[in-house]
Amino acid sequence: MRIRQAWPDDASAVADVYVRCWRMAFAGLVPQHYLDAMDPVREESGWRTRIAETRWPSSGVLVAETEAGIIGFTSFGPPQENPALAEIGTLYAMPEVWGTGVGKQLMLSTLATLGQADYVQATLWVLEDDERAQCFYEAAGWRADGAAVADTTGGASLNKLRYGRTLG
């Protein structure tokens, strides 16, 4: 497996990973009708734009790739409310590679990239009921900082917790 910066031509594969992960990871948390309606073809243009607008190394998308293709990705950049802070917006690996270290390698590569951009602090958001993700992030040194927001994805009221960590 290699991890590299994503290019706009990767958008279709990234969208596929995104939808497949959402359907598996958030089943029972996000309304099923929302998950069923997700479509990689509709997601592709958004990912193509996000990848094309990269300001490396301050923001971007990294992909994990094997001979079989892209099996995971992460996106990051400054949040609008505080451009001095880094935020990991997504980190997903195909369900069939969960527990194999792909996510850990994506996290390490993302943290290294954020360090190149001279960020000293990073945040990310996790669904309050997503214990698997919370365990993953806590094992990687992230800690909940007490901030929470309500998210209405799919018409459900979901609580998200903010996690943070020092970089470097």
C-alpha cells in the first residue's frame, strides 16, 4: 500500500469509498433512507472540486492505494472559523480493510502533512454514538475537548463531539 496526494482523476474512487464507508459505518446511526440514497456518481463532482482546490500542504486529500485501487482516503484543511487550526474532515477506509492498519497509516501521513504546513493543533468531529471511531481516534492520541454540535444529517438529530490534539 502507498499513500499519496489525491488528484482530480481520483474523485470517482474517493466517492465510492466515501459512500461505501458511510453505508457501513453509520448504519443504525444515520437514517437508513439517507444512506440508501447516497450515490457515488452524485458525490464525485464534489470530491473532484475539493481535490482540485487543494492548497498543499495546508489542505488536501490523501489516498491509500494498492494494486486493487484506492482503498481509503483522508481530507484536511483549516476550518472557516479558525484558519490557523487544522481540521481533519474525513478519514475513511473500505470496510473490508478495517482493522488492517490502513486508517492508522492514513492518520500518520495526514499528521505528517499537517506538520509540514506548520499547524500546531488539529481537530476533528466524531458522532457521539460512533464508539468504534472514538476508540480509533483516542488510540491515535486524540481527546474530546468538550465541544459538541448537533447535526441533522438525513433528518435525524445527531450529536458530534470535537476531538483535538497537538501536532509535532
